[in-house]
Amino acid sequence: MDTFAQRKAAAMAELASPAPDKSPKGGVDAPIIPLLDLLNSHPSFFTTSSCSGRISILLSNPDPSTDQVHNQEKKKKKKAGGGRWLFVSHEKAEPETVLKLLFGDLKDEDVGFEAVLRFEPMIVAVDCRDLDAACQLVGVAISSGFRESGITSVQKRVMVAIRCSIRMEVPLGQVGNLLVPDEYVSYLIGIANRKMEANKQRTDSFLHALQEKLASVSEEQNPSEQDDSHIAPTRNSAASPVPNGNNGLKLDDSNIELGCICEEEEKEDKIAKSLNSNTSKESLQNQNNSLSASVLNVTGEQIEKIFLWGQSACVYSDNKVLIFGGFGGIGRHSRRNYSLILDASSGLLTTLDVARPPLERMGHSVSLVGDDVYVIGGRAGPLEILNDMWVLKKNANEWVQLECSGNMFKPRHRHAAAVVGSNIYVFGGLCDEEIYPCMNVLDTKSMHWKQIKGSGKLPGPCHSHAMVAHGFQLFLFGGHNGHKPLGDLYSFDTASLNWKREIISGKPPFARFSHSIFAYKNYIGILGGCPFRQQEHQKLALLDLNRRRWVYAKIDSVGKRNMWVRSSAVVIDDKLVLVGGGASCYAFGTYFSPPMKLNLNFLKTSDGANSDTSYVFQVEKEYAKQIKDVLKSSGWLDLNRKVKVTQNGRHVLFPVNGVFCEFFFSEKVNGEKEFLVSCGGSLERDELSVNRKGPKSPQNLMRELVKPLLERSGMPSEFLEQLPTRWEQLGDMVVLPKNSFRDPQWDIIAKELWPIVAHSLGTRRLARQGSVMPTGTRDSGLELLIGSDGWVTHHENGISYSLDTTKCMFSWGNRSEKLRMAALNCTDEVIVDLFAGIGYFVLPFLVKAHAKLVYACEWNPNALTALRRNLVDNSVADQCIVLEGDNRITAPKGVADRVCLGLLPSSEGSWITGVRALRVEGGTLHVHGNVNDSEESKWPDYVVQSITTISQNEGLSWQVNVTHVERVKWYGPHILHLVVDVKCQQI
């Protein structure tokens, strides 16, 4: 038994003992028992001490020398350092209880002791088997919000402390002579309770992340429908609940998945061992591809709304996925019938507000035909199998049930559907004990069902299979026939109605069901499914239709356990979006897969990298220096191309040569490769190669690409002089000036023009600036030229600004002023921003200047949506109070140390509001305004005189002075944007 095992055995024995432990409480805090059980059940961890988080009042003796006279009984109650608890709670505190202890009948032994109200978040000390396990645990903790977590010891033992910084400690005075009233104590308890709630959310997030990372899983169906006899099998089980011809088990969702896990694994292990050396060698060669995967950062609706399985999804519009139905969701898990829209670019999740949706269901199909979405079949309950058809038309705001003619379409769920032209092809499915072997076709023009027998080698009855269209062919793989998972691939020609069992070279994918399938260029991809085996689920099986060979791509998703069982796979451009899916973890309960995105842009077969394609190695900026040294010393840098930075500024792109590509995808593992992978690096296509020896500016590239278009369209070459020479970058969107391409003749070739302009500027989203709308809310007039969604995320000075550019303005010219505000020291200050917008100055005040609290006034509903999102994204939502409406009505009075009046062309209409917002003692006003350059020297005096008059009329005795005048930018000819810093001091 090693040293770690000995320590763990001793700790677990002590934890299991009924005797009190050494903590003041004498036992483990109930709120974190599930978390401690999870850590202690893992072979690489055990906990040595913990606290779930607490609200307390600690008493300490102001004269420590008197501690010696306390008897031993009192000494036992002391905290470290001579203190003791007057009150402690590991849940939210009741203000009345605390007030009674502080202001009610006081104990003589407490009088005179100093009282401190404290909130302390969760902290757990974990002994780890090795450094690798510790690093993984710290990574999960930090990503869950415990950002102060770290490795505290690596000498005799490897120790990790899991902790965060949302603490609070407020001295109240001495018991019997407190310095604060009871109202203030109640206010502090409210703050502590909010911190306790935030602590609970982080703890739950950490527990969920650990379950995701550590659990050994297999698929679960609706727990409420499982028969008690259907238990998870193990390799030593005496009996298996696999449905077969003799045991009389009924085929329903409660036992389809459970039985095949062990038996089929054993069979396939034997088959794998019997493969000859040539086949094994070929398998290794075909598995040297790599695809990067990342979890989508979901905003808008709660992410739990998309925690589903048995749902179905399809492309809805540019970059958007429609998800309908499924089992799971917020609160108690159940079948759902809401329609969700997920933006694959921004992660924005919204609920489609449509009338008369279909019945709640799972195991149905969703298909897009033209602009219409069709839902077919599914299961609404254990005994309610459906055969209804519904259509959602994009232009209509409701679901419509279809009345179809032709062959009767039998009730079913777990079928597969694919679209060719205007026809929806449906194969197989399950209804009670019956599994269907037939192909049905719905003609969406005539709403007529037809059953097709077809010729050739037909698939047998199956359910939980997957089918996809590629041109006029359908490809069907896998499924379950009631006895075992299936591993055959079939094709169906929709023109000749001929079935064919495909014989493909290379190692075929393992037999599976409840998996996903998709078509991308000349590939058919197969992913996930059941039986679940972690190693196999890290691979994407790809049928190369050109070479008619199976190849494999490793899926790189650092720190995530992929559980793509009953997931939906949707291809958008070069990305594969995976939504839904999940399982039952035998040790930890229900698991749902987060939405993920796989980059399909680089699919490399065993023939090696395409010699006509250039590649870059993408890494985060913080690792750029180390990565560059490795690439350069190894001779892997392509010196004919430039190193570039991504548009969002987060990643550096190093051009690499073919030697590096071969090395990176080889099976060889060494220190260099481990380092490259540990830094989160990925190999990507260089979409816009720039040669170091002959660089082309975006303007020159645009001229070269637009010139042939003008010639083809019969337009004069003089139009090349109208091409823009400047533009703005906003997140991943390029915004052209509002006077660009305004000649009506450009509109004739717009469809071909905009993709060329976007390519030359290296962007996928292109827009043209418009005039500010003449409304009180100054709405944006921006016009989207390429892309259907105006939401962008712009990173500036370490701050994230998200906004819908089609509805909100973004001022690039205010950058210098935002930097100036960010450089202020606003610690302990309360600030009022009377024109908050999306958070232009609110965020610098909070994130960089460390303001204590900001009141953000705004009346534009679109800006408010962005502001609230930005406060959450920058983790400062708990330090900002958003006030919606006219600031002359909503702004607070007498609270501010600093007021920002950032409205152009003039904020004068709210100067009186700004004065009223300052404390009686005074403070600072940052007054913005557009000023004619001839009046530049006079305007500060005018501001001082006006503020002085306003303060006198408000009964305030202030001395008003200008401490600084900032030239922000030229707003127009002879018009300057100025900011005057006005200091108001009580006389």
C-alpha cells in the first residue's frame, strides 16, 4: 500500500467514525456532503478539511491578556486567535436571529468583546495522488468560479486548496456598545445572504463539472419510466437485461440501452484482438487526424433549457440551429415541446415564441425543407406513441398540424429522417414491441405518404439508427434490432430506389445506436452513441466518399468528457454543432451534454496534408513566446508567411510547414508534443495566407478581386476609385464607413460583391455604418451585408463588450476616454453613470478602476439588454444597479462620489441630475459635450458657472473647479468632443 493510499485509508476511517472530528463543529457541513463524497470516491483524491461556506459573528477580546482568566470550558469554545462564535450558519441567515443576539438580552461574558460580521465562502483541502491529478482538479475548480484555487504543497504530499474570494468582513463594534444600528446589520445580512447564494451556485457548478469529468457513464432513459428490475449491468452480472427472443422483456425506452454494454464490449474486444497486423497498422494510420472541439458559451436563456436528450434539431437560418422537444430541461426533468434557437456563432439561446406547438415528445424527427420545419412522430409517454406531422413556417408565427393522404404512416419513435429535394424519407422506428423495417416518403408539396419497398440489399428492422442525405443518396448506419447494436452501413439511391450494403476499406466503426450522423463535403461522419466507451467517443468516424475508405479523427476537447448519446449533429459552414444528449452516471446520477462546436475545417486523411494548403498553429497569446521558441528551434516555422493575431486579439497564429503537420498528427509522443497540446494549441487552415516576401494590403487585394467583377458586369474601372480605404473592426465583424458603395450601380452586383469584400478584409461578417437614428435612444442605423445576426463581442483593454450592432451604437472614438476612466483609482467609490449605454464607462469603472458600486441609468431597451449581458460576462453584475428609464426620474440622489455625463452632443439637460446625485460633501463630475473649436477655452468656464448656479439653487455650499480638460476626438469639422472634470467641494 503506497503512502497516498495509507493516508487516504486513515482519513476515510476517521470520516466514517461516529466520534466528532477536530473541527469546532465536530462534523462535515451538510451542504457539501455530495461534493466530498464525489472527491473521496475517486482513487486520486481525498479531502482533509472543508467548510461549505458560512455566515458568522466572531467575538474577540480587545485585551488578549485577559484570556488567561477564562476557564477551560470557555477556552474550548474559542476560535484560533482567541475568538469565539456568537453566531454561525452554513445556510442563509435570518436577520431577526442575528439582531436578537446583538441587540437583545446580552450575556455578561459577551459584553465588551469586539464583534465582526463575516461571510466566508466554501474552502476544501484535497490530498492528491500526483501532480497531474492536482492540476486537473485545479483546472475544474477555477473554471467553476473558485478562481483562487491552487496547489499549496508539492513536497511530502500534493495538496490543493479549492477556494474563491467572495469574502466579507465588517467590524460592528463592541457587544453592548455597537457602532452601527440594527438597520445596517440587517443590510449586511442581506449582502451576506446574496454571497451565500453565489457560493452555493459555484459549489453546484463545481460538483456538476466534477461529475462530468470523473463519471463513468452509460445512457439513461426517463427514470420515471424505468422498471425496477432494470438495473445497470456489470461484467460480473449473473443475468443481463438484454432483450432477446426468450426472456419476454418488452421493448421500450427503459431497457433498450442497458443490456448491450458488457456483452457487446466483450465480443468486440475479442474481434479487435483477432485483427491481423496489417489491419491494425492501417487503423493506426487512419487515426492521425485531429479536430478541435469547444463548449459553446450559452447566453440568453438558461443553459439548462438545452439540457435534453431525445430532442431533434436542424439548421434554421444562417448560423442558427432549431431544437425541438426532448426530455430534460429546467427543474424537474420531463418531455418538452418548446422550440429553441441556438446561434452557433455567439451562443445566444432564445425560445421561439410560436402559437399552438405540438404535444410534448421525444424520439421524434425534425427536418428542414426549404424554409419550413417538419416534426414527425415521437413518444409523448410510455404508452403514447405518435404518428402526427407538424410544420413550422418561418414567416408564420405558429405550428400547424398536417393532414396527409396516401399510405398510413404508423406511430413510431426512434426513427431516422433525411431530406432530398421536397421529400422527407423516414426509415425504421419503434412502436411498443414492433420494430419497423420499411422506408416511408412524405412529399411535402402534395402532403402524400408513400411506402417504398426498393430493390437490392435492404436493412433489417431497426430503431435508434441514423440516416443522412448526401446529394441524391441516403446513408444509414447502425441502430438496434431488439437483440444487439448494429454496425452495417447502407446506401439508398432515391432515383433508382436501390438499396446497397456498403463494403468500405479500413476499420469500420464499432456497432452502435443512439448516435449522430452528418454529411460534410465528401465525408459522412459518425459520432457518439451507445455502448459508451470513452476512448472510442474521442474519435470521429469518417467515410471518405472519394477514396471509399474509413478514416478517423481524434476529437480534442481539453478537460471535457464527451457524452454524445442521443445528441443532434448539425453542420453550419465548417462547424459541426452538437446539441443535447446525455446519460445516467451510475455513481452520480443524470448527466446532460453541453452544446459543443467541432471545427471540421481541417480533415486530414492518411495520405497526408494537402500540399496546396497552408496551415497555422493557433495558441492563446499568453503562451505565444514559449510556443514560438519551440517552433523556431525545431525548424517548424514557415518563414515565408507572417505570424498573425486573430481578430478578437486572443490567439496568435504561427505559420508552420509540412514537417510540423506530419509530426503533430503522428502517433509519436514526446515532451514537445505534450507541451504544445497542454497549451491548448490547434492546427488550422490558413484561410488568408500572406506571403512575407510579397504582402498584399487588404486594399490591393480588394482591388484585384473587384476588378474582374466590374469587367464581367460591364461597369467602368473608375469604380475602383470608390473602394473604401478605411473600416472598423468590431469583434469578428468588419464595419465599412456609411458612404461606402453608395452608388446605385453597386447594388446590381451586390450579391457577388459583398463576399469578395469580406474575403479581402479577412472576415465572415460584413456591415456598413449608417446614420444614428433620430430618436431619443440614438438607435443604430448599421446595415448587415453578410451575416444574419448583428450580435458581436468586442474586446478592449481586457473588457468584453457585447451588443447587437443593428440596434445599438458602438463608439470607437471614445477609446482614449475609456482608458482614462479605467486608469482612475475608484476603490470604495460609488459612481452614477447617467448615460450608461451598453456599459462604455460602467465597465471600465468596475473592472479596471475597481469602483465599489455603480448606478447605471439607461432608457434604450436594446442597450439595456446588452448592458446586463456585459455585466454578467465581465463578472461585475453584483456591483452594479441598473436603473431603467429617464435618468431625471430614476437617478439616485446624494450617493455618488463621481458622476459620468457621457451624452453627445450635449449632456446639459442632466447637469442638475448629476449635481443631485453627488453626496452633500461633493465629488467629481465628468461632463461630456461637443464644442466648437473657437469656444474650446470658454466652455470649461461655462460649465463651472452653470454647476455653481445649480448647486446654489439646490442649497449646496460648494466650491466648483475644473481639474482637467480632455480632448477626446474631432466629432466633425471644427467640432471637438471635450470632457471637463469638475471637482465640487463643500465649503
